[in-house]
Amino acid sequence: MFAGFIGVTLWANLDLAVGRYALFMDELITFDGVMRILSAPTFDDLTDAVMGPEQRYGRTLFYLSALVAWPVQALGGESAVIAATRMLLPIAMGTGFLILSFGLIANGLLRLVCLVSLMVIPTTSYYATMPKPEPLQILFLALFLLMMVGRRKVVGWPWLLFGLAFGAKISVIVLLPVFMAFAFAALETRHPLWKLFLVVFNTLPWFLVGFLLSVPVVLTGEEGIASYLEWTFLNTGHGADSATVTFWSWGQLILNGWLSGSWITGVAVAAALVLPVALALFHAFAALPASSWRRPGRLLGTLAADRRIDGPFVFLCGLLLVLAIMFGVKRLWDFYLQVGMTLCIAGAFVSADRLWRGPERVRLVWVTALVMTANLVHSLPVALAAYHRLAHRTAEPAFVVQQAEYMAIEKQLRADAADANRPLRVGYDPNLFLPADDATRQIVRFWGSFKDWAVGYDVIIGYCEHIGGLPVLPNQDAITGCVPSLNAEAAPHVTVADGAACTAAPCYTPVRLDTPYILYLRRN
């Protein structure tokens, strides 16, 4: 099953690996960071590249990707680096799925259904083909939960793994108090002060080590700490945020077709996940001796020692991550749910496994396995269709058009740089395929509608609607269709007559390209 997962992701990841220029802007973040490490000429440059200017993701994503890509770079150049970087993520995520399914669950059938259910989460295909920190985070959390929950090693070196998970992305910070509380309750010593000492001084230092491995820039002092905070805790908003997105918006997304094909089956899947968790909690609390209710410390210790709590604890961790998204994120991007949903599904199956193997042998938990197996009838074909689409991206008409646009832009930029006999400064629409900086040009991306007319770029390139005009219609080109529609801010800077003056400086003349939909403005 794992080999099949890796095989289908490899099939998808080998496509659209034609070069840096065709990468989506999110993938560019990782690719540029990896290439900076691989191309570092000196040890000091390598150190700077590993620490990196980019801090929104933990640096483990970059230096582990570089480690994987380094052996193949000489064989295939950019394409090999892209494919190798992408493949690190499904391997890491799939290994995390294996650990959660086979490390915490003993029953063979429950293991298999859990593993496949994790592989067909609707956004698994996204993270299996887009270099992001969440797959590494899933791996680190799975290893940490294996040690903490599976083997009850609640203090010591396993906390390094949680430090790595937090360093990869700050979203798991909500789990820190939960893990510390579990460690406090599970320690087999009765003196509360000694417990507190062990939890604080035998967890947080290891956590800090893992965090520093992920975010080494904070070791550089105040400036590094400020940079990290600015990239992470002070940078949680996004231009796509909408005040209309609420907790209920997320609830509708999850239940109304995301978990399954419709809201009816979505509710059924949600109920099937909650059922074994609720039953495990009921049996765990029912088994408590009456005397433990009078002593909260003993109550928590007894619960933490009960193996029926394993599944509900893992489920709680996932639920907290999901709730943090539902309450705190104002954009409906379903891939944010991946890590939390992974732990929720795993927690439900761990709960079912403990109840089946426990003294009660609760047969009702097989409802969960049956419902989740039935759900695969919908989810598995959807997942395979997603990988099929990802494996044929370069055959899509949109790619063919963008490829032609890129080639036309490259041709004109080379010609203009040769005519100018100096490097060009280019304002560039990031929605187009992105040329690389080189000795002939510096590419400066603008976001949203272009506003920086006063900067005086040598060339401005973009779709008409991003430079102040209306979209070019199929029977038009960028000069006849776009220029007349430019708004009051852009129009004074553009003239269609070569050499004619504009009513505002700097002045640009549109250049006709081999592709009709791109507005290419060259400064007079």
C-alpha cells in the first residue's frame, strides 16, 4: 500500500518539472531556498543559505530537501531538483501515516483501513505534490505520538520531535499545553512538585533543541528572533482573508462533501469517527475506582495509564488543530485541515483498536471500519483522479498557453537587454511563468494591481487586468484591447505611438508579442 502511494505520487511529481519558470509561486519559495543551499560557493554562504531569509516555514523543509536533491542535481539539473524535493514530502507524510496506523494500532484490518483513509484525505494529493512543511510536521508528530502515547515515554528526547514539528510550522503550538498536561498526568510519581520539575526540565530543553534545529536563525540574536517573529506570529493574515468566513463556513466545508461525497455521507463519516472516541472515553471513566474521584491528581494519573485513553488523546490533538483553523482562519483553504484531520482519523481508529482488544471487546466499533471502508468507494477514485490530473498538467491547454507566453516574453526581454546594453529592471506579474534573474535583468514581482509607476521600471509585463485595464477578449490583442481600457492611474504613462510623449512620466510604449494576451510595456 505504501509502495502504491509512493508510486502514484512519483507519477504526478515527474510532470510539470520542466524548470523553475513553470513552478507555482508557493513551490518557488521552497525551490529557491533549496537552490540557494545547493549553489552556495563557500561555507559562510552555505550557513547563510541554511539559516535563510525565508522564515515562514521551518528550515528543515529546505535543508532536508537540499540533502535529498543534492545527489541527483548533476544528473538532471533543475528538473531533478524539483522532482526530488517534491518526493521528499509524500515519503515523509506516508511514513507518518504508517507510524500512526501500524505503530499505534494492532488489529490488521483497522490498520489497513486507517492507512488508506489517511492516504485519501482530499488534500493529501496537494501536500504530496507541493513542497510545504506539513508532511514533515505529520512525520514528526507521528513519531512523537508513537513515543508519548504508544510507549508512554512522556519526558526526555521525544520532545525534540515536537520541537521539530513546531519549528516546521507554528500551527501546532496549541498542542503544547495538552502534551505537557499528559506528561504530568502520566508520570509515575506521586509528588506533584517533583512531577512538575520533571515535566518542565526534562521536556522543554529537548523541545528547544528541536525548535532550534528547525529555526537556527534565532541563534543569531535579537535580529534573528525579530525576523522569525515577523515571518510567523506577526504574519498570520493574508490578502485572501474574508470577514464572511466563520466557524460555520468551515463546518459546512468539512461536512458538505469534503469528508465524503455529500453532506449525508459527510455526517455519517464524522459520526463514525466520533463513535469509538466517545465509547473509549465512556469505558475509561466507567472503570475508574470511586476513590479516584476524590483526588484529581490520582484521577488524571489513572486515566493517563488507561490504554483506552490513547485514541481519544490523539483525536483531541487533531480536533484542537481543526478548531484552531475553524475559529482563527478567515480563508476557506481546505488544505489547512490536513494535519488536524490526520490525527482525528488516526485517533478514531486507535480508539476502535483499544476497545476491540480491551476486556469489553466492543463490537460496535466495527461500524467505524465499515463506514470508512464504504467511504473509500467515493474517496479513492477522487484521489486517483486528482493524481491523474497532476500527472498531466503539462498537457493542459492552460499550460500550453502559458508556455507560449513565457517563450514570447523571454524572446523580447533578451532583445531589449541587448538593445539597452545594460541590465533591465522588470516589473513582473507573478501570475505568469516567472523568468529567472540573470546578468541581463532583475525581475521584481508585483502583487495585485500594478501601482508602482513612479519606480521607473525599464519594462512592465503582465495580464491587462493586473496593470489597470480590462481582460483582453479572444478577438483582441493586448494593444488594441487592453491599452484603451487602462484606468486613470495607468493611462497617462502609456502611449501607443512609438516615441510620442505621455501625459505623465515615466512613459511606456506597448510592444506587440507573439502571444496576444500579455501587455508588455517598454520604457521610452
